[in-house]
Amino acid sequence: MNYRVDLTVLSEKNQISRFGLTLHNLSEQDLNDWTLNFTIDRFVDPASIQNAHLHQVGSLCTITPNDNQPLPANSHYYVEFIIRTAPFRYLSDGLDDAYISVKQNNEKIKLAVDITPIMLASPYSERSQYPEPPAADIAIIPKPQSLIVSEGRFILSELTTISALTSLSEPAARWLREELSAHINEQVQLSDNGTIEFKLNPVLADEAYSLTSTTQQVLIEANSHQGFIHAVASLLQLLPASAQGNGDYGYSLPCVDINDAPRFGYRGMMLDCARHFHSVDKVKRLINQLAYYKFNVFHWHLTDDEGWRIAINAYPQLTDVGAWRGPEQTIEAQYTKISEKHGGFYSQQDIKDVIRYAEQRGITIIPEIDIPGHCRAAIKSLPELLVDPDDHSQYRSIQHYTDNILSPALEGTYTFLETVLDEVCDLFPAPYVHIGADEVPGGAWTDSEKCRQLMDQHGYSDPKELQGHLLRFAEKKLQSRGKRMLGWEEAQHGDKVSKETIIYSWQSEEAGLKCAQSGYDVVMQPGQYTYLDLVQDFAPEEPGVDWAGTLPLEKTYRYEPLAELSNDDPVRQHILGIQCALWCEIINNQSRMDYMLFPRLLAIAEVCWTDNKNRNWENFLSRLQGRLPTLKRQGVNFRQQ
């Protein structure tokens, strides 16, 4: 490598850290008319840099030396700067990516830069320690409410067939056939008189199921499509990861009697596809895993500052412009892969395909179109609709943008929202649409004549009320389409939306409690327990973020929503369930996604499904050990505990 950049923590005091950055020119050529471009997820104080100019947009920082100072061959350039932040504890707190831009013959040339791990001043030294129980013979996750094991085994053979005696079970039967065929490398046939039988049981509650396996037959009973799916998930987890020598065929199930039902009706997982784009195949792969562990909601984060991922027929600019970022793009590079064009989007046919795939596995897909903040990709794509040139408001978002907030005083904002929401409602059959509503920074809408006039017209005294004004419009629009609005807890800011809006509490348990006490239905998603992009241990080399602390597997598993409330507290009626999330600022490949999700996703699955009194940490670890060989067979890059 001809070029290398080092970042060192020089001092840490009172939430102020000073850094030294060194760029090494290890080549035999002088660098003239050059800039260093790098990404970091903190805001660098531009006034703290001497003898250079720093410009930052989001995570992208560009350092230009004063007076176009050249960088001679076999020498280095050094600069210091301040970040007002908590101390850096992890190597992933450092630079995400970097490159040098050089002008040659009026063209910009990009030179690759090697990044050495950040030199931390105060890295963590502790490590989590876990018991190592033996692998359970029956390793179903989440743990069923009732499971009784009998003598004998049901042998899978070339004579094994599947029969679906009710139309409600047909998707589950097809899923079982697909998974069995892939698992045992044999085609399992459907028949009218199968040795694996799906049967309607109208007495069972929605999503409940029973599964009984004997040496001769497997009987699955449920009263809903989802119940049959959950039964299949348990059956698949009864299979050994590889052939066990059971006759010529080599695969069998233990004889069991399972009666099971979920604790919470809402059991969700959110995937951020805006910060880094994830292909349809990757999304389907994740949805299939969610079905394995009895989740029933996939929350699809489709738009953000860094990318617009859903095709809108009325506004092709949203994907022509907003789905891409990079050095020559309208939207600047962010996070990783910054020297190249990065992005992608889902066509409406892609989305229909993914919805069908999820429906067959009992999973509802909820789309998220994030407003009024996190809208930079949309604003850059449609400036003629969404930019007010007379708005001089000064703000900086938590992700370091100064131009990512929709104006509630522009007619174009409402035209945009109505058009986009109509197409979203047409695409997604779910009765819900998530509208975001989070992280609008102070200062937005404070120096806009149009916003002032709108406030005067409605008697508003605080610019923050304009958020409620805009969200109320979105709520009414969604209601007119038969949809219920969902939003992060800031959706209640401005006090304009109705209690029909469902709140997703992400900042803390206390925030969720307050929303429920105020009469909102709530999905609990506190970052401290459910954000799977958080680091998993205290080792400095662990990847991830730590804004909400460190999230080891045990902390995830022991999460109990609103534990301080009594079981009969009426506030609990407003708790619909639990959701986990994977934000993808620094997750740009399948291996890293797997590492962050597994095995914590399985722990969350059990928190969602299994009654607290039936959960046990060491028992979970034992069943987890039994599951890991199957995850390995499936090619999942899980984290070793």
C-alpha cells in the first residue's frame, strides 16, 4: 500500500477528546493538489484544526491542507482535531473508510488508503464470561410453553409425505417441503394421506399450535396460517443438523408432544436497508430465519438521509438520484465504500416478491418512510418540491446533516407525501405504515418566513408543533387508506397525532412507559436491549456502535419489558410486543450482518415468545449450543460466545 492513515487518541477529558491524524505518503511520487477524505461517525470540530480546512457532511470528512501544501514522497502530513464525545472504547469508533483525491490533468484521481486500527487511550479490558452447558438434545428456540418427550423416533425416509387437510396450512406445508428437501437433500412429496399431516383445530387460539410426533406419524394442528408456520418452525428445529445414522436415510425426529402459543402478539425485527443496500436475496434469507424463530413482523427501513430504496412511479428521481451516493453523485459518499458509487433500490416488483415470500412464512412486512427528518435523499432528489430557498434555519442533525428536514410550510411537502404514501399503501397489504418521526434537531423551522406564517395561521407557539402538524396530515392520509400510522416515540412531539398512532419506544424503557401511560399502544424497542448493531462485548476489537452501551447476549436474553409493572397493571394492555433492530451504518456485507444478528436474534425471539417464568439463561445456552450446528450448516456467520 502506497498510502496509510493513522488515528491516535491524544487525550480525553470532560467529554472532549483530542486526536492526531497522520497521513503517510509511502510512494515515490509527490502528492500535489490533494485532499484526504475519510468517514467517522462523530462530528469533528472544524475550528479545532490548524493549518488545514475540514468540511464534514454526515460521516464524510474532507481535509484540505492550507495553501495546497504538497505531500512529498516518503513523508507524512500531520493534523490534530477535537471531537466532543465520550471516550472511544472500540476500534470501530475510528475511521470507517478513506481515500485521497488528487487532481491530475484537470481530472480527479482517487488513491486507495490503508487504515491502521485507531490507537485508543482507554480501551475496555473486561470480557463477558458465559457458562458452557452441554448441547441440548432438543434445542427449540424460542422455548415452547409445553414440551413432553416420549420414547422412539419418527424416521424420515423416501416414503415420507406431507398432507395439508386445510387451506390455511398450505403455505406451511410448502415451506416444510422446501426446507426438508434442502435439509435432507431429497424431494419430499405432497399427498392426500401424508405421514406428516396438517389439520385444522378451531379450539386453538390464533398463532397457537400443537405438534405431536410418534414413530408412525407427525400431526400438526392449528387454527391459523401463522400457527401452522410456527409448528413447522418447531419441527424443523427438531431435525439434527446432519445425518445421525438412523437407518439408510439418516434423519429422524424425536417423539414429542408440543403445545405452544406466543407471549406477545407483536414480535418484530427491523432491518435498515437505507444506510447500506441489501439485496432481495439477503432480505429473503433474513425473513426465512425470522420464520424459523417465530417472529411475525419484518419492519423494512426503506428511506433515510443516505439512500431512498423504494421505487415510486410518480417520482423516478427518488431512485435515479436518491438511491446512489459517491464522489460523482448528488449524495455524498457515507460510511464505507466511499471512493465508489454505492447504492441500489427495490423495484415495485421486487417488493411484491418479498411480500409474497414473507406472507408464505407468516410474516407481515411493515414499510417505513421516515419523515420529517432523515429526508436528505428525498430532498436532494426533488429539490423543486422540497427545498425552500428562503428558509435560513440553522441546525445540525444527530448524524451531522444541516439539510435533511422536510418543511411543513411547503405545499410540495404535502404533494410529495400524499403521492408517496398512496403508492406505499398500494404496494403493502399490511394495515400499518411506519412514518419514522425521529431525531428532528433543534433549530429546524426557526428562521423560515413560511413556517412563521403557518404557525400564526394555526396559533402555534413553538416550531416543534409543526412536526405534529405534518404528522397529523400523514396520519389522516393513512387513515383514509385504511392504514394505521406507526412512529418512533417522537411522533407524539407537537401533540397533534391521535392515540391511534402506535409508538415504537427506542430511546429507553421509561419513554415506552410514559407513552403507554398516556394511552398510546406501544411496541417496546429500547436500544439498550434490542439494537443489534450495538457491540456484543467489551473487547476493543468487537465491531459495532456503543451509543446505548454494550449489549452482550446475556443482557439481551434477560430483557423483561416494563419489569417494574405488576402483571395486572392496566398499562400492560398497551404493550403490543417487542421489536429488535439492525441499523446498518457500518454493516455492508452478509458476514457482518450475520455476526451482529446471531445469536442475539435468538435471544430476542425467546423474550418475545416465551413467558418470563419459563425462561432460564443456562437452559437457553444449552439449547443454543444445540442450534449452532444447524446455523453453521446454513452458512450463518454467528458470533462465538
